[in-house]
Amino acid sequence: MIQPIDYFLVVWFTLAIASTVYVAWDQYRNNPEPTVMKWGFILVTLYMGPFGLLLYVLADKEPRPGEHEQFVKPLWKQGVGSTIHCVAGDATGIILAAAITATLGLPMWIDLIVEYLSGFAFGLFIFQSLFMKSMMGGTYAQNVRKTFIPELISMNFMMGGMAPVMSLLMMSRDMRAMLPTELLFWGVMSLGVIAGFALAYPANMWMVQRGLKHGLMTQRRSHGNDSHHGGKHQQHGMEPDATGPQIAAVTIVSAFALGVGMVAPANWVNLRLSAREVGGAIMAQGMITDRDTPAAAMLDMAAVDPRDVVAKYDLSSRGARVLAARVENGVKVFDLETSVIRWTILPGVTVDGYAFNGQIPGPTLRFRQGERIRINVRNHLPESTTVHWHGLILPNVMDGAAHVTQDPIQKGGIYHYEFTPVQYGTYLYHSHDHVDRQQALGLYGALIIDPAARDPSVEANYDYAVLLQEWLKREGLTFPAMPMDGGQPNFFTINGRAYPATDTIFMRAGETLKVRFIGSNNGFIHPMHIHGGPFEVVAVDGQTLQPSARYQADTINVGPGQRFDVIWPARRPGRWLLHCHIGHHMTNNNVETRGGGGLMMVINVAPR
Ligand SMILES: [Cu+2]
């Protein structure tokens, strides 16, 4: 139950089952008609829910004892009977085939052809020729021949209605509809059957009128005298009076409807994809997925599956906590573990993200220049991952570039990264496999490397790292934010929190604050600004600037991957803002709360 439609579907299928039970009970207890029609109504009520019940009660259920013959006579009711009978067979074949092809992982367009053939075979060989044999007289083979054209016409219209409903809804935003294990799949099947029924109904009415098909019939028990028919079967012989050109024209139109229904959706959705490739993915509103969008693109942009969340954290859990290392044979060892978590970014606002050690940002790794480091990365994400140590000089095999320097770490796998940092300064680590998705969902953290020899000229009274991220949270789902249609972010965080839930820095006038801006986000550039006068830029991308190269600024563009260490002197007491200068990035879902939102925090300076 992760979308409102799930609740609707539970109600729908509860109604469908209740309706089916009632129809079955009434058919076998009260309704005088052939077994094949009884089953037709039962199956169709299962597929069409309360609509099946409605048709049964209005067109077929004997209103009072002995009145069935008279009651079912009107042509519209005969048409209903004929369509029910066709839909029961065809839809059963289609649905069975759909459930099987979905699990086989065939492309959608092959699914549709298999479903058509299966539906047609079920309708013709089983529901028409076999079950109706006693009604029609003649041999099985004769019946197959006789019912071929009527069944073809009816099936064409049926699939002409059902195919576009399946294609457009299954390959639509919520592709859980492609999986028979999801209620949504059965909901789409139900809607498809209703559409198929509506399209097949007029042709069926015409065929009944012209004697090409059977409609509703009455069949009394052969013993006793409980009806005026005295136990005799009705005559069911048919005298077709449709002309060749009439039949040909109707057949051609039915084939046209079938062709349009099967082919037209290929204009809008990618029918070359299979349930195995994209089944279960949910896309964001406005995200472009068209007939050319490959499966990998959809999976890249899809929502985090809330059912993958293994832990939930409220505002009491902080991200970027410094990770304690243990020492093994003189090597400093850190353990990182990825997983899917629910993370709170604001009171009442959570995101489903990818995390290192259950926090967003991942833990801060702090060590000293020249120390031997080992980082064990264990992966519990639904997909493979790697970790890249951004900006560091290290052995190529430790660089974490998936498919380039190493095989990605599979789900459940582990990789040991080991190196000795020769540099110092502000760096970051982040996923380097499915980066577009994984980093945008929270797989990053700060690397702070202290210099072997201290440099007081770049130290301050306080040291605070600002790790940036954009989020896209809509309709209860979290999507990786990206600069792309439908992927634009609506929430923004500093260290995993949006203002007013961001940290406040407390200091005194006359003291200094070192801010390490880290472009841990991966789709946007943020002009980061501090109120209350300029800061001095003392390091860029981890490299300490020569004193003569240091410069004053009050706004600095922090692009993905970039780092700037700045030292800001608290000149005057008060509440000074640190924020991104793009207005939209200072809102939470476009709303300003207590003066802002998103990428904003307060530096609270007390008098000296
Ligand atoms: Cu910004």
C-alpha cells in the first residue's frame, strides 16, 4: 500500500469478489439458464466487479419465477448475453497469457500478440465450440467452423479495447502494473476487460440480431412442471440472415479496431520493454518516458521503492557524524555499509534515500595525511555500487570507478579500499556506480584530511562542513533529483536537513568560522552566500591557497564536486544567514517557512 490507488484497488476487488459470490449463488440457486452462461456471468463479474453484477441483475437474473424467457427477450439483453459469453472466454485467455508472459520477460509487443492468440483460442475452442456444443448441435469441428467468424469479430473488438488499456497503463508512470504479483496488474486487467466489453458489445448485439450468435437462453430442469415450458429445452437453432458484404464489412472494421488498439499505444510508450526490465518502477509526474526511453533510463529515474526501506530515522538522528576508526596492524579501518532508509529532512517531511551507515550525508571520515587507511564497503542496496574518493591521489584500483577500475559491488558484496593519503584538506566520497541516481539519493560523505603539519593561517575557532543536496519528493515517493524534465528538485538540504531544521552555529563576535563548502550534490550549482560581510577563500578543491592567492568574497558558486574552505569573521553580534542565493533553493516545496527553507542556516553571533 504505497499509493492511493492501492486502497481503491482493495475496495474494488472486495466488491468484485462479493459481487461474484452473489452472482454464483444466485445463478445456481435461482437462474434457469445453461451452465455455460452461468459460468460466463460468474467469470465476467470476477473481471468487471460491480459492473458484472449490474449487467447480471438488469439483463439476466430472473426477476420472478417463470419470467426468465420473457425477461431476456429484448435485443439489448441478448447482446449482453452474447458479449458476456465472448468476454468470459476471451478475457480468461488474455489474462492467463498476460500473467504468464509477464513472468517470462518477453517484450510487451510479443505479450500482446500471445494474449490475442490465447484469448481467441480460449474463446473459439473452449467457450464457443466446446461449451456451446450441446446448445448448437453438430460436431465439435462443425462448431469451430461455424463460430470462427463471429468469434473473430468479437475477439477483435475485445482486444481492440483491452490492448490500449493494458499498454498505456502498464507502461505508464506506475509500472507495478506489469507485475502479476501486484494488485495494480489485476486492476488494469479489470479495466481492460470493461473497455473490451464496451467495444465488443455493439457488434455482438448485431450478430445476435442477425442470428450469427447466441444471446441469453433459458434452460429449465427436465423434471417436474415448475415452468410453462414443462421441462423442454428451448429451440436454439439459428438461421443467420446476414449477407456476405455485411459480415465482411463488420469483420474489416473489427480488424481495424484491433490494429489500432494493438499498434497505436506504441506511439506513446515503449512496447519493446518487458515486465522483467521495468516491472515495479514508478516514475515521477512530468518525467518524460516515451516510446524511445530505454529500461535503464526508467530505472535510473524511478522512485525509491518504499518497500526497500530497512530503517527510519527522525530529526534526532544526524548525518555526517564523524566515524570512529579501529586500528588493525597499524592501519586505520573504517566500515561503511549502504542501505535504503527513510530520512527526516524537516518536521513531518521524510525522504526515502540511499545511505552510508544509516545517515545522510554518510559519516564524515576524518584522518591524517600520511596515515594508512582501509575502508570496507558493504552493499545492501537493491543495485550494485562503488565508492570513489574524490580528489585523492591513490592507486588506480582504489579509485572506485565502476566498470573502469573495478567490478561494481553487487548487492550483499563487499570491497576493501586501502590507500595512504598524501594530500590534506577538504574532500568527499560518493557512489561512482549509477551515480545519476545513487548520489542524488544520498550516497556521499565528507573526507576531512588533517595536515601532517598544522597551518594556523587556515584554522578558525569553529570548523563546519556544508554538504549540499537536492531532493525530489512527490506523492509520497522520493525520486533522484536531476536537471531533467520531471526530475527538478523541490527540497534542498544542508547536511541532510532543510531550513528551519538545519543546524544553527553559535559563536561570539570576534571569533572566526571555517566553512567547508562541499558540492556533494550532483545536478545543480549553488551560489553560497554568507551575510554580515565577506569571507576569505583559503582553499579550493582541498588545495590550500598561497596567502597571496587567497581572496575576499561573499558569494561563491559551489558546483558538483567542488570544495571551498572559507574563513568568515563574526564581525557583529546577531543572527547572520548562510544560504544559497537561488531563491527556489531557499524554499521547501516552494514554501517559505520562518523566512526561508532548503539551503539556509543561521550563524548566531553573541556579543563578545
Ligand atoms: Cu542553490
